[in-house]
Amino acid sequence: MSVNMTKGQAISLEKRGGGSLTQVRMGLGWQAAPRRGLFGSRTREIDLDASAVLFAEKQPVDVVFFRHLVSDDGSVKHTGDNLVGGAGQGGDDEAILVDLERVPVHIDQIVFTVNSFTGQTFQEVQNAFCRIVDETNGQELARYTLDGGGSYTAQIMAKVHRAGSGWQMTALGNPANGRTFQDLMPAILPHL
């Protein structure tokens, strides 16, 4: 059973019945919103990019995105760049896999962002979501629907962070502006 998360909500990443999750997938899906024109409605392809920034004591130490698909330690992997989107109904257009057992002990937070590399705003996006899936069995654990319609080009979606001996996910859903994760760093820091 998946949890529909609200902005600011945190959930523990423990398996139902006990034990910690070992591998999770942060999936991102979206669709282009139809635009009304003189001759009816049409859609334009939207290229959103998912990134994961790894932090140690509030300092960025690594990043996984479409140009650096695997973290230096191998614990976080991007499945590849989707230039058009289209799932938006449940399947993932881009995904980032996290092997929680392999994340080095000094990494205490992983922040997931999405940005429009081409500069299109979220007014042109619909049915956008991020979700976390138990990668060992494919079960969706939580989903956060990205409220669309804004004139911003990015969102700081969620973070996975250490909580005691386990991990926790917090839905952030904060709008921001920027074409790359580097542009988003000033907006990410208040969430650490």
C-alpha cells in the first residue's frame, strides 16, 4: 500500500513487518500539458531532468544526473535521460536507484531535484510525480504529486536522510528556478 505524501511529510523507509529497506528507486514521471492554439490543442515535448545530490554534514560531496550517471562510490545510479517525458500516469520517465546499504556512512542526506534543462516552466507540465519504490520487490511505498502550473523551472522534490540506524524520506516539493542542479544549490541548502 502506497502513501500519498503531502509537502513536508516524512515517512520511515522500513519494510512492512520490520527490517530496513536496502534498495530504493526514486522515480519521476510527467506529461506535457496540452496547449490551446488557434487550431485546437497540441502538446510540446518537455525535457525534465532528475538529479540526486549527496550531502555530508550539509556539504555537497557528489551528484548523480544525466551527465554523471553513477555516484563515485557506486551506491547511487541514474537510469538515463528521458528527453520527452510521457509516462505521467504511473510509470517512471527517469529513475535514480539508491543502494542504501552501500551509501557511505558520511553521506547523511540525498536530495532529489527535477529541473527543466530547456527552460520550460511547470505551467507546461501535467501529471508530474515522484515516487519511492522498494527495488527488491517493485512495491511503491510513497508517491508525491508535484503540483503543477507554476512559472518556475525546477522543484526540489524530496530528500532521503539518515534517521537513527535507518533512513527516512521527506517530501519537499519546493519550486525553484534553474536549468541544472548547480543552479538549485542555493534553494536546496535551507532544506538540509
